[in-house]
Amino acid sequence: MLENYFSVLIFILIGVAMGVAPLVLGRLVAPHRPDKEKNSPYECGFDAFEDARLPFDVRFYLVALLFIIFDLETAFFFPWAVVLDKIGWFGFGAMMIFLGLLVIGFIYEWKKGALEWE
Amino acid sequence: MYNWLTDCVFYVAAALLVVSSLLVITSRNPVRSVLFLVLCFFCSSILWMLLEAEFLALVLIFVYVGAVMTLFLFVVMMLHIDLEKLKTNFVRYLPIGALIVLGMIGLMGYIIAPEHFSLLAPAHHGADYSNIKELGTALYTHYVYPFELAAVILIVAIISAISLAHRGPRGRKSQDVPSQLNIQRNDRVRLVDVPAEKKE
Amino acid sequence: MNFVIPDVVPAIPEIFMLAMTCIVLLSGLFLQRRYPSLPYMLSLLALVGAVVLTVALYKHTTEITFHNSYIIDHIGSILKVTILGTCFFVFLYCRRYVADRNILNTEFYVLCLFSVLGMMVLVSAYSFISLYLGLEIFSLPLYALIALQRDAARSAEAAMKYFIMGAVASGMLLYGLSMIYGATKSVDIAVVSQVLTSVPASQNLILVFGLVFVVVGVAFKLGGAPFHMWVPDVYEGAPSAVTLFIATAPKIAAFAMAVRLLVDMMPLYQVEWQHMLIVVALVSMAIGNFVAIVQTNLKRMLAYSSIAHMGYMSLGLLSGNAQGYSAASFYIIVYTIMSLGAFGMVTILSGKGFEMETINDYKGLNSRNPWLAFIMLLLMFSMAGVPPIAGFFAKLGVIESLVEAHLVWLAVLALVFAIIGAYYYLRVVKVMYFDAPEHQSRIDTTSMDTRIAISANGLFILVLGIFPGIIFNLCKAAF
């Protein structure tokens, strides 16, 4: 089975090489003379007042979490779709129950307003 | 050729996995730690692939790299962790941590020794073998009960996440169409009967 | 493909529970504005229905279905009915508490019902996969429930602590189960116990290692020492209604897990797990009873008392004979009913804006509400093991089984700890009856239904003490 993935391996190797080569070349060829002033952050000539990183809103987290749940759901769909002819009506019903439960979860989140931003 | 190549891929991926997982815990910047964790997942996905578990390998990238790590990044950015402060006791706890890790590694080495662990490496299959088909036929028939329980866990996760993190609509200016349509004339307009003044 | 469609009939109680929970969720979403108490009523209906189905569908034989994932047997049915009944009383006690506070109403009931569903799955689990899934379905809602009162920082901390400790416990259990899987090549409990008959413990150390981690995981979930660190903080930090739930039904579920993994799966390794459980039991009884003496918060004191009780319960398990197993199941059922009453009392006495948490709050309860004080007296006497209340017979059964197993020294130690433990239960009684109340006002936070429920609960303990055979014979028939 693995021989099917040989081309993927080649693809990954070339892809990594394409990404790494410019970085290495830049490092080797370009002049590289850092000093303290060059590395310090520039803010209109003043010293920086505060950290540039601001805490994110908790709603991003909620959206990401809900995304994972439905992402997992689609992960369950792949093998199901591939073997649907073998598992018959029983497998079909099993997936419909699975899906029904998640639809109830979806109704809940919609009705609660978790999908709305502002 | 075949064995040589798979061995080579295995050792490269395994070495990269160990190095990147070390970098996850030692890196100074939390965002960089998360990115090294992505690399970890990627390497373990290659290891899955070498075991011919192609579906699990792809799901690892699809779910973990695609979704879970996004969540991790959001959490890291939401919490605004000062990693330097967390690491003040790093040296103090290092000996006991190292001891535990050594114990775990020793235990695992002992367990996986072939005379104890009776599971053998799976045989290599031909080009027409499909791991997804094998998985699918087992999952939706023999393991249908755990499969439905997984749905229950997911719905519990939805409810918990929303009831903990969602604070309800805040100053939302959306239209409520049904109530706009249901409005009666009497709710909007009040007709007042004002007695007309008589002209003198 | 040799696939037979599994028989779903034994699992109908679980399916009914799942369907009803979804209905409660949807009713709360769409109809709560019009009928505010609908989710509560439907939740009670779900529990009653599940009890009826569990009893009606039980055919007095062991049935295994879903390809060795699901088992229903005598002990499983008893424990399921107890879990459902406990949850019914939990809902009765905490309706007002939840309504008075900033706790999402529907979500509270739905999460509790999901947790109960997880416990039912765990009780009926007959393979590692369904066992682990059941464990997660029952613990995940609990983490969320603790933090549901979102403006309370103390609850959030408790939830965090419980979550991390629970994750560690799950990890330990999985690690142990994976070792057992590695050695036996199967995840089915029936197959594993079959394979183990041909492998003596001395030859296969990996199985003993796996067993160590399994026992650790079980002890974590039971809340027995030395894995008890989370119990006092979680019990104290959670809102009383949630503490009431956590302190009762999950204990039965954890007990069921111990029965499935130790008694059903590894009866041949009984010598090994007996030694581990002796440590757990001794340390639990010592820590629980001694530390409870110095507590001033009643919820925290009851938390330490629960640690001690888990110690007594494991005495029954470790004695390793049928008498011990039935004594342990009788103990866990009686403990759950007692703890239901005690935490229920804390919950129903707490009114809007104040909590009856410290022992000093109970000063002079007798003059403020004599009937509730009497019920509390019964519960405390029962926990202390004063005859003729149920707690006494529970302890007696456990100690008898120890003597049967030739562990007389352990029985003597258990008696000594029980006498030490009696002190702090009696202190509560003393505070209620002989101290002057700090507030003169009569307690009127309870409503009619909670008063009936708590009276039934307290009197049931008394009746069970006089006729312990009602439940004890059921437990005896199970092993």
C-alpha cells in the first residue's frame, strides 16, 4: 500500500526543499550585520509603551471549538461514504442517528446565538 | 529498496518528532511552542502512514493540525501567558521531572519488548489494500455502539462549551423579522380622541 | 462479512434516556419562555421512565449485546436503578437552588441527564472502549456543571482542579488498559478474563503493571486516598446543588467500574489487587477520619467523610469473596442514600443569597426547624454507624466479609477508625441540638415537595436499618 504514497513523499521532499532553499541562500548570500538599534522595535522614535500582543476575545475560542466538533463529524463521514455499499441500511441508519444527535447540537447552538458575532 | 526507504523515512520522522516535542516544552514563545506541536503531529502522522493506517494519518492532519491547533493558538493568544514567569521553577522541578520521565521510558521499553507485548507489527499489504474500507466496515457495524456514544460526547462538548463560554447576545442590533411582521397597528399608533374645540 | 444486527432491546433504557435528554434540551430551547418548569418536569419524567424500563426489561439473566460491548446483569440493573433514583432526588432537592442563582436552568438538567446516561453506559460496559466512553460521558458534564455558576471564581477554580485531576485519572486508566490490551490482544472484558486464565500473574509482569494503573484510575474516580486531593476542594468549591450530584451518583458509577475491571475481568489477579486496595482502604480511612475532625465547613467535612467511606467500601471489595462483593455494593448504595440526604440538606437549607455551608450555620437547628434537625440527626448517626440505622449494617457487612477472608487485623483497624470518625458526626448533632442559634428566624426555604423528599430519604435510611434485607438480599443475589 505504501508504494501509492511514494509520489507524496517525493512531493513533500521537493516542497520542503523549495521552502528551505531560499532561506538558506538568503542566510548565506545576503549581508547580515545586526546591532541593538536595528533589532529594537520602532515606535515613532519612542521606546515601546506596551506589549504588541493583545489578548484575543473568548468568542474566537468558542468558534474554534465548535469548528472542531463539526470537523470531527466530517472525519466520521469519510469511511462511511467509502463503504456505504457494504454496510447496507444498518450502517446508513447508524450514521443517521449520529448525524441526528449532532443536528440537535447544531439547533442548540444556533438558537442560543453562539453562531452570531455581534 | 522498499525496506530501506521506509526505514529511512521512519528514522527521520521519529527523530524530528522527538526534537520538535522537546522544542515544544523549551521554546520561549508560546506561539512558537504551538507551531512545533504542529510539526509533532505532522511527524506522527508520517509514522501512522508507515503503519499503513492511512485514514488515521490523514485525520491526524485534518483534525489536529487543521482544527485543534487553531484552537490552541486562540487559547494561547486569549490567555496571554507569560511563559518566563511559568519557567521560574523549571530548574527546581527538573530533577523530579527527569526521574518520572526516565521511569516512564523504562517502563515503556520493558512493556514493548516482544516477550511481553504479544501484538506483532501488521503485515504489509498490496497496492489495492484500502485501510479506510477496513475501518469503515468495522466501525459502522461491530463498533456501532461506541460510534453512537462518540456522538453523545460531541453533543455534550457543544452544550458545555456554549454554556461556559457564550455570554449571550451583547448589544446585538439584528432584526427580529417575525416580530416585525407580526406587529399590529395598535402597537405602533395610538389614536387619541381629542374633542374638537368649537368655534365661537 | 459475518455481521449480525445486534439486539438493541437490553439497551432500551439508555436509548430512552438519550432521546429524553434531547427532548429536554429542545423543550428548554423553544418552550421555556412559555412553560418555565417544563425542562425540570421532563427530566423527572425521563428518570422515572428509565427506572421503569430498566426494571421491566431485566430478564434475570445476563445478556451481552452490541458485539461484546454491552452487558446487562443483576448488579448492573441494581446500580442503574440506584443511579436513576438518586438523580431523581437530586433534582427534587436542587430545583429551587438552581432557580434562585445565576445558573442556566435547562443546561443544568441536561448536563446532569447526560452524566447519568454516561453512568448507565459505564455500568453496562463490557469492553474497554465502551467503558472509557461511558467514563468520559459521565465526567465531561460534571466539569461543566461545576463552572456553570459563571460569576463564582471559587467554582471556576474547583472545575479546573477537577478537570485536570479527572484527565490525569483517565490517562492513568487508559495507560493501564492499553498494557492489558497489549498483553492479551483484546479489548473485550470477557475475552481478556478468558485469556488471563492461562497466564499466571507471576509470569506476566506487564499485566500487573497494567493492573496498578487501572487501580489508580479507579481510586481517582472513587475519590479514595492517596488519590483524594481533588475531593475536598471540588466539594467545597462547587455550588451545593452540583456538589450534591457529584457526591452521590458518580460514586456508584465508579464502583461499577471497579466491579467490571477487577471482579469481572481480573478475578485471578485478586491477590495482587487485594494488596493495592488494602493500601487505598487504610490510607482513605485514616486521612478521611482524622482530617474531617478539624473541618469547619460542612461540605468539606462531608468530603473527607466520603473519602473515609470509600475506604470502608473498598474493604468489602478487597476481601475477595462473594460475601465481600455484595457487602461492598450494599455499602455503596447505603452511602449514596446517606450522602444524598446530607448534601441535600445543605442544598435545601441554602436560600436565595446565603449558603448553609459552615457547621456554625447549623447551630440550634433544632429550635429553628425540629423536623429537619431530626432527619439530619438520622443521617449523621447513620454515617457514624450507630445501630439500628442502615449505616451500621453496611459497616457490619463489610467487617464480616473481612473476618471471612481472614483479615481480622484489618477489621479491627476499621472498627478503630469508625469510632474515631463518630466524633465529628456527633459534633454536628451536638451543634444542632445543644448550641444556641445565631439567627432566631424559622427556616422556611424549603417547599412542600423537598420536605417530603428529604423526609422520605431520612426515614428510608431508618427503615433500611430495621429491615436491611430489602436491598441486601438483592446485592447478595448479584454475586
